[in-house]
Amino acid sequence: MTTSLPENRLRRWAGNRCTRLTPPALLRQFGTVRTLRGLAIEAEGPACAVGELCAIWPLGSPWPDGRDTAGPPCAGAHAGDGAATLAEVVGVRAGLVTLMPFGAVQGLAPGCTVQALGASGGVRVGDGLLGRVIDAFGAPLDGLAAPRTDRLVPLHAAPQNPMQRPRIASVLETGVRAIDGLLTLGRGQRVGIFAGSGVGKSTLLGMIARHVQADVNVIALIGERGREVREFIDRQLGPEGLARSVVVVASADQPALARIRAAHAAVAIAEHFRALGRHVVLTMDSVTRLAMARREVGLAAGEPPTARGYTPSVFAELPALCERCGTAPSGGSITALFTVLVEGDDFNEPISDTLRAVLDGHIVLSRQLAQRGQYPAVDVLQSASRVLGDIVGPHERALLQHAVRVLALLERNRQAVELGLYERGSNPELDHALAHEAPLREWLRQTEGGMPRAQAMQGLQDWHAAWSPTPTPIPQGATA
């Protein structure tokens, strides 16, 4: 059935944390819940499209009578509170819609009223978000008042014309020697950080977020443990890093849709600052949990499982999300760091394999290096920056290639050396590499971030000078 709602009530809903109705539609469609299977809710009607938001009202709610008592639907509420549960349409078939809630389903039952809100939702953006910790809907999680924002932007922006993207031409300093020296990143690059559990991924992210040379940090913590969220902000990010950051959190106990929405909200916030000409570093930890959330939604919507149970929508959403980052005609940029939680240390699992093909580089953290006490445990030989050749000069490039060749030589012969099967003198180049391994390994280790790239390159130049009696001078800041 179709019901006309008072316009003043819709205007009161406009400031709600869950969704802003723009423009306010006066007609709303109602339907009825038929079945509930896990987190999937199937309703007969209302007429709505995929991605549209709906409110599910509990049995006995006064709302269908037209009385303004229950208030607007809220993602954190559920039927047991007497308020509506916010849900999103994830599937549509003849006469039926499949919904997934943003909150708990306790208290919902067949016969509950479903109300189509006629909007897909968005996120509020503005400088008031800087220094704040918010949830997927922009509501504060830091105990402060709601952040002051300028306008509402859609969660899913239109893709950029690739011919309008400026080329990546400038170096991004992260403050981490191993990255700035051997895996130099550029402003607007999209990079994956691949690591198993417990290898130092969060510590590396904190070092980068605190010291990276950027105007704004947007940090999306997707599916993280609630304890680790506070620890990351207090210990890894710190007050100085938080002051120029926007932290979007959807912890592990949040429903799948909330985790997906938080990821897209973080990208939308980064796009807003990029449109203002600012250089943004977007860190998403982790894109694997985003893929798991999308798999959960896809299976509930009836998609067929493919590789390791991931649905086709996962492999369509990840490239679309990554392509929203990068450079823009405004002069701003989004440098994206997507962490990939590698399952079982299998770097060829579907999500890792897909992202390596989509991104502009990958940084691999090795469990073996971590066990040897090298932190950050960046495996230079397994990592790559696809824009390095465009943003560093030929002299620096020669220095980096020499360091990589030495690391490769040491790695190829490591087992023979450790087992005592190698005799000194049989390979002069290897002997020379073994003699100069310790200072190179020490250069790769770093306990605190914030080292300028010029200082990092000088340290690498000093190692190179000790290797060769007549080293070629490496001009600092050289460009191709």
C-alpha cells in the first residue's frame, strides 16, 4: 500500500545519523516481512531498487498507524528497542526483495512492516571530520559532539575518465626507510600491503600514518577487533597523527553491510578532500575483511560461490573501489594503502591475486623476516612499486637496483651458507655481499618512523660507498 507522510516529519528525519533524504520524497512504499534466514530478510514488497534503504518496524509498532512515536530508523537500533532497524536492499525478484540489516535482527519476525525510504544514503563531509573517529554513518565514536560538516556526498561516486587523470610525477615520503628507499611510492599510487596475521602490519600502518607527507589521512578500520581500534589510535597514530586524520571504524562485531558501508564512506571522504586540491593518504585495514563482508552479502542475495566461496560481486567491487583513488584534475590526489590479510600465508589466494593485478604496487611483509627480528618485515624481493621508474632519477635507480641485486644474491645462497655448505672464496661476489650484509640489514630495520627520504637515501649511499671504493655520487632529490 501507499501512504502519504507529513512533510515536517521527513524534515526531522533529514538530520538522522543513518540517512539523509534528499530531496524529501512524500510517498513511501510499505511491505511485509515473509521469511528470515540468518541475516537475510525476505519481504513481499515494497517496490524498491537494489541499494535502497528500508526501515523494518517491529510487530506492534505504532508507526503504521501514522503516529509519530517511534522516531526515525537507526542503524544501531533493533526491534527490541521499539525502533526500526535500518536495512539495505541486496536482491530483487518478482514481488520479493531481499534485505540485510545494519543492526541486530533480534525481535524481528514474519509480519513486520517494511518501509522503503527512497534513498540510498550518503555521507556528510567537511573539515569538521579532521581529528574525529566516526562510524559508517558519520556518527561520532569518540564521545564528542557530532562533527560539523558542509554537505552530503554519495557513497558511490561516478568513475573518473582515465584520460583526465594526471600522471603520477612526485614522490610520497612515508618516513619508512625500506619503502622510501627501495620501493619509492608516488602521490596518487594505489598500493597493497600483503601480510599474514601478527607480522607487524598495524605497526607499519601507524608509522606511515603518523609521518607520511600528506595533507589529510583517511583511515578505514574494517572488521578490526574493538580493542585494537583504541590501541591503534592511541599508540600507533597518536595525537599528532589523529589531528589531521579521519578514522572510520566498523569493528568485527558490526554486520556485513556496516563494514561495506564504512569502506565506501572512507573513500567518499577522501574524494571530498581530493576535490579541494589536497593530497590524501587513504589507509584501509583490511580490504580482505571488506571482501568477506561482500561475500556474505552476495551469498545471502543468492549469488553463486566461486573461488574459495567468494561471489562474483566481490571481484567486481574491489577494482571499482580501487579505481576511485589516484590523481585528479583538481591537483589533489588519493594515495591508497590497502592492507590484505593473507589467509594461511598463501599469497596466491583469490583476493591477493586479484588486488596484485589491479593495484600500482605491492608491499609484502614476510613472517620469516619478522622471525629474524627485522621490523618492518618488508620483503623487498617480493615487493614492487610500478611507478618507481617514473619518479626517481637514473642515479638513484642504479643505487636501488644494486641493493636489490645484493639482497637477491644473499637470499639465493642463504640455505647453503646457514648449513655450512658454502666455502669462502668460491664466489667472490657472494663473499663481498656477506661482508656487507650486516649494515644493509641494519638499514632496513627501523623502530620509529619519520626519517626524511633524503636521509634514508644518504644511508643507502654510505653503504654503497663502503661496497665500492669509487662509488658513483648519487644526487639527492634527483628526478628522471
